[in-house]
Amino acid sequence: MSNNQDNLETKLSDAKASAGGMLSKGNHVSANNTSAVEVAKTGSMKDVVLWLLAAVFLIGATLVNQYLPGYWQPANDVWTRIAIIVALIVFALVCLALTHQGRAFKILLKDAGVELRRVTWPSKDETFQYTWQVIVMIAVVGFFVWLLDNFFNWFVGIFIG
């Protein structure tokens, strides 16, 4: 029995050590051990070019419907314009995804997914109970605001006549 207890204590201390490392503020766990902020702060000339291309594609997507049919006959078809607009938006999003900030956003989404898996969601009974508590509090506060409104209407009515 002493051996089992020692074994359990060893496992417990190992679990505490690994949990302490995961919960420390300075230790940010992500796909490549760099935080999204560190990745987003880095930049290069490639990022500037990609941001400008994305801006041009998005501005072009807003202007397609108005100007393109006057210059290109097939653009008179609505579906052709829709396809061009969608393609320009997709190209802009691809350009943005290839920047350092786009990579940082992907890291942020992965980290958010990890955090969502750690959330303890309320049970059905807890949700029902909290919902009724919120509804009752809304009714109480609503009644109080209604009383204040009637009081101030009466009070202002005294002076206005």
C-alpha cells in the first residue's frame, strides 16, 4: 500500500508541475511556441506589399459593379460581376492571410479553440435556473424604471401644469 501511495504522490506532483507550467503567465502555448502578439509585431516589406494589394483588391471589388460593364461587355451579366467581386475579395483575404498579422490571427484562432475546449459549460438545469433569474431581475428593474418614469412625469407635470 505504501508503494501505491508513493506512486500516486509522484503522479500528483508531476501533474502539479506540468499544470503550473501551463498556467504561468509567461508560458504561452501555441503551434510554434511564439505568441500571436510576437508574430504580429514583426513585419517586412512583403507585408506592406500584401496589405497594399489587399486594399487594391477590396477597392476594386467595390468599383466592379459600377465601372466594369462600361469597359468590358461580358461584365453586363450580373453573375459575371458577382463572380469577379467574390474573386477579388478572396484574393484580398489570401493576401491578408500571407502577412505576419494574418499568421498571428491564425495562431490566435488556434489558441482560442484550445481555450474553448477548456471551458466548463453550464448544465441544462443551471442554464434554466440562470435564465429565470435574469428574467426576474429584468422585470424588477423594469418595474423600478417604470415607477421612476411615472414619478418624474408627475413631478414635471406639477411645474408645467
